Amino acid sequence: MPTVIKGKKTMLHNDGAHLPITTGSALLIYKWTLQEFVLLLWAAYVLILIVIKLPDFLRSAARLVGGLQRAWGNFKEWKRGSKN
């Protein structure tokens, strides 16, 4: 590796380290294959879908919980023998 003395500091010149970073081949050097890249994209897609569908799910869950509470209340009232 060539060194250049500039003032009192020695500087190392190695342009080979910058080439993989700028060309995208660093993915291969650091063992990132297409499979990991696709898995990362899939995870982002699933996360986006969850964020989009979360409000609908919360509304549905609230309706379901309300219905179950109402049914449980009716059952307990029936079990006690309400006169209504």
C-alpha cells in the first residue's frame, strides 16, 4: 500500500477499499446475497401492510370484544334468572 507523506502525517492511499462501496459490490463482499436482499424487501412489505391494516384490525377487535362482553353479560343475567 503506497504511503504519501503530507506535512508530518503519513496518509495511506488505497482506492480499492472505496470501489466496492460505490459500485454496490460490497453486498457480495459482506456476504449479502440476493436472498437476503429479497428477504429484507419482503420484511419491509409486510411491515407496510401491517401499518396499513392496523386501524381496520383495531376497529374489528373492538367490535368483537364489545360483542363478547355483551354476550357474557346476557349469559350471566340469564344464569341468575332475571325476571325481564
